[in-house]
Amino acid sequence: MRTPHALLATAAALAGTVVAPTAHAAAAVAAPGLYYVQSATTGLNAADNAGAVEQHRPKGNEDHQRWRLTASGSSYLLESTDTAGSCLGRSGDQARTLTCASPDAAWEIAPSGTDQYTLKAPGTDRYLTVAAKPSGVNYPAQLAVGASGDLSGWYLTPVTTPTAPMPPQDQRTLDQVTFLTAHNAYANGVDGGFAPPFVNFFPNQARGINQQLADGVRGFMLDIHQTPDGAILCHDSCTLVSRPVALWVDLQRMVDFLRAHPDQVVTVFLEDYVDPGVLRSELARVSGLYDVLYRPDRTGVRQHGWPRLADLIAANQRLLIFTDHSRSSDESAGLTRDSFGVMYQREWTVENYWSMGSGVGSSDWSCYSRWYDANTNVPLTRTESGFRPLFVMNHFRDAAVAGTAGTDNTKLADRAQRFCQPAARKKPNFLAVDRYDLGNPASAVDALNSYTYP
């Protein structure tokens, strides 16, 4: 383990080499073209629903969410790409689609902060806005026309994603790179048991952790449950599971791999059902873990952006561990996980909802935040001054049926680029799949690693 003085020196070095994301001030006049009209509050898109304009989960070209922006005198029109002559307008205090010739279809569009705009009815103080959120439920679907405020900020997200060339290898920052990620990496049937009988007929992966590492997997989603033996890797519950694997065993495999491959970086995502003290004890069993653990909370990332991968490699800080556990519950327990190096995922990442549907049949490609409900709102579009959260893109179903997973994986790049990338206004950094050995999802990783999202 590094001495405190060495840790401070490494933190200072990384803080000095992080590269802040480019801030894009909204253009004074939006360029004509095809856009998603996307709420800066919820990250959801304005969609035409039989004349009502509602906020819906981003779904590419499948849900009447695309609008053609054109100038009309000193104002603008947003015409539906699905219905010629039908524009996003207003009737009373509600957003509606109207004939584009109607005066109530015109909007004054003005910049409002970084990358955001307001849409105002000409000659009034009335704006397109998300309706106020009632207590105990989500924001209403029906979009409103009302006063200016926090709910009246909008992104005009291009349907065709703007890109920039990928920097040279030694200049790439962590948030510019995409990694192949194994959903339920432990549920492979090779390293040990992971579920009760009958459930284990559908492993999420077919190869053990060591082989996953050898195959280029660099992100690992692991479910941990608390038993008398510590933090154990099981799906839903460890009851009736034969020969389950302890978390420290798989983490040791990863640390050993990093020791043997000093130019590689690994990220772990914990679906975390254990007490913080149990997790801390489990990590303490991993030889060399704290020699390679990366602590973004100690290196100025929130102020300056993510560091270059080359700098992480030079500092030997090449293992990043996230938990989906809440900070508030840990504070109540008196021990936070980031005090021993496990980062709270909601503070550092955004993540889309985890399922595309059942194990067979049609799939739902809508891409929206996993953390959007009556009490939580962490939109995929979230970006802070100087800091862009990493984007975890889930691309799997409720059950890992091999044939379905293989077919879904052949479509990974298409969904990432046409659906999830514009939904998040950032490139996915972790492409999480079932059965990564089928359908060549690594080709999607290669495709995304050929460019950056500005």
C-alpha cells in the first residue's frame, strides 16, 4: 500500500493533468436541422402523441420525437418529421401540435446557459416548460406553456450526433473511451455457482473472469450479498446457491491481471446489498488492491474533468470501483464506502434503465435514466461545470437467452449511436451486455472508440 505522502503526491500529479471537457455555450441562433427537443430537467424528449406534446423516454425515430427546425421571420418553427405541416405549438397552457401556418406554432428561441435554450411564445412571457412535479410522482408527461424558470430549459440535440476525431492514445481522457463491460460477470457457471437451481440455467456469461479479462472485457458488473462468509457474488439471493464465489476472489483475479498488464484499466460496478463494514473487510482481503485503486474523489475530477488514461497508467491507479448503494444510508450507519475507496455511482456516472424487455421477442430500445422516479431524478444528460459523468449503457434483457443476446449484441453499435448517445448527449463509456462472446459486441466498442462526442 502507498504511504500517505505518496498518495498525496500522486493526487497532486493527477489533479494537474486532468483535462476538463470543453464547455459549449449555446449558439445565439440554433442552426436549421433535425433535433430532439429535450428537457434539461428530466432528459426526456418532446413527442407528438395524437396532438398532445408530451415528454417521453428518448426512443430515436420510433416515437414521433424528431423535429425539423426552420426559421420563420424572426421566429422558428419545429415541424414533426413524421407529419408534414404539423408543428410543435401551444393551445392555452398546454403544448400541442398545430398546423405550421398557425401563429401559435412560432417560437422565439434564445440561449439559456451552456448548451440550453428557451422556447418563448413571441410577444409574451410564456415558455415551453415541463409541468411542475406533484409530490410523490414523476413530472407530468404533458408539456406546459408557462412562466420562465428551471423547468423551461431545453436542449436542441441534433438527430445526427456531432463527433470529433479521437485524440492520440496518450491524450485520451477516461470519459472519451468506451470499454466492453460484462453484465453479471460472475454469473458464468465456470468460476462457481451464482443462483439457485433452475435460475442458473440462464448464465449471463459463458466464460470465467480470467477469460473475460483475457478477451478484453474491462468493465465488470457484480452483485454482492451479505452472508456469514462475507460479501458473496449471487443473483438475487445466495440461498440454495452451490459453491458461490466471494467478491474478494474475483477482485483478486482483476488485481493480478492488472499487475501482469501494467497498461490496462479495469472498472467494477457493484450492485451492493452488504453493510459498509462487510465490504471494507472484503476489500482488505485482496492483496495489492490499494496499490492500484483509483480515487477520483481525491484528484480534482469534479473540478477539472477526468484524467488521461496515460496519466492513470503512469500513476498505477488503474482499478475503479463503484457502488449503487446510497450515501445517505451509509452516513446513517456511520461509515461511508468512499472512505475506503468505493465511489458512489450516482455521483460519478449516469446509467440507462437496465432492461430492454423479456428474454425473447421484441425489445424496447428507449434510452432513459435508471434513476428517474418519483423520488429520484438523475437524467442521462447530467453534466456539471468542468465535469462530465461517465455513461454506463445497459444493453441486455430480463433473462440471458443465448440466441436473443447474440442477436441483440449485433445491434449494439446502432442502438448506442442512434438512440442512447443523443439521449445522454454523451458517448457511452461502458457498453454492458450479456454473453459478450456472441454477436461481436467488441466491434461496437471499436466503432465508438473511433471518435469523441464534443
